[in-house]
Amino acid sequence: SYVLTQPPSVSVAPGKTARITCEGNNIGSKSVHWYQQKSGQAPVLVIYYDSDRPSGIPERFSGSNSGNSATLTISRVEAGDEADYFCQVWDGSSDLPFGGGTKLTVL
Amino acid sequence: QVQLQQWGAGLLKPSETLSLTCAVYGGSFSAFYWSWIRRTPGRGLEWIGEINHSGSVNYNPSLKSRATISVDTSKNQFSLKLSSVTAADTAVYYCATRIAVSGTGWFDPWGQGTLVTVSS
């Protein structure tokens, strides 16, 4: 199985920039997608195709992917961004498409 | 625009069978893959399996022996059955649309989720 590794937690002060990484072997050769899951709610797609944003997702959310690491960047972090974030890769061969998740805490 | 609404029993005893159904509203039922995913405290998001409109299914190997996903195209619905449940199957279960494009795919949108608790 293709394993995606995320840090369990990231903390950031309001107004600052949060960076959440997703590591995998040569992940830069794959397409990475990101989800935000707030407490008690269903996950929401925030980035697809490494760096594309679905309609309705603020420009503060951006993504990049290269080498062995993909990154979700949240600029000008707000209290409402506090959530769990999951990366995901689908290449049809893995039964573990999701990373373990990162809890973003806004200080 | 696709919307998903799911339902099913929320409290089960060990060894019983979990049964959930998801209705698809809007969009083209034949254009996507229809997935089941669960969220557990200890294991994060776990993909259970998927089905398309023609009934072609794929399962997570770790759950394949207990999971059955089916589709009813006349109702635009798909269902999950998970047999012989244990406490380890306690989770919030989601149905989701997998959009498949050029060898990749992402999940959007998701159903509202159903908390399933397994307890004697």
C-alpha cells in the first residue's frame, strides 16, 4: 500500500500562515487532494489536483506538491479554520487513499 | 449539483450486520463512482469501497470479507452492508461521490454522515 504521512497536529496564531505536509514516496508524481473536516461535520474538499480550489473555497487555501512532500497552505488563518485536515491520493492501487490527518489548532 | 442523503441504523450489537443507504440527488448517476468511507477516532478516514452504476465494485482488502456494496439505479441509491460487526466498527460512516479523472480521483460531495455504535 502507498502510505501518506501527516503530522498529527499543527498550531498557528490567528493571521499567520499554517502549512500542513503530506509525505509519500515520490508523491510529486501523483495528484494530491485535501479535505477539511470540522468537528461534527462531514469532510469538505478544499484542494484538488495538488493546487486547484473548488468553488466557494477561499483563496487563502492553496496547495503544492513536489518530490516526496505535498503541502496545504492556509494564509491569514482564522479561528474558523480550526479543523482536521486530510490529504488523499488515488491511483487505483492503494487501499489507504487518505493520510492520517492533521489537527489544526488556532491559538 | 450532486447532493447525497444517507440513512441507516445507528446502534448495533456485536455480530449484527450494519446496513446503510445513500440517495443521490442531481447530477448524473452514471458519471461517478459511489463510495463508502468511515471516520474512526483511532484510524482517521478509512475507505471501505465503491461501486459504479453498472455494479462494478472495489473494496478495501481489509474489509472485503465483510463488506457488500450494492446499487439500485432505478432509485439512484447505493447501499453498504457490513457483517459481523464488532466494537472496532464503531465509527461515523459517510457516503461520498468519487470523481474520477485521468487516473486520479477525489471525493466530492459527501453525505451528512451516520454515527454507528456497536455495543452489547
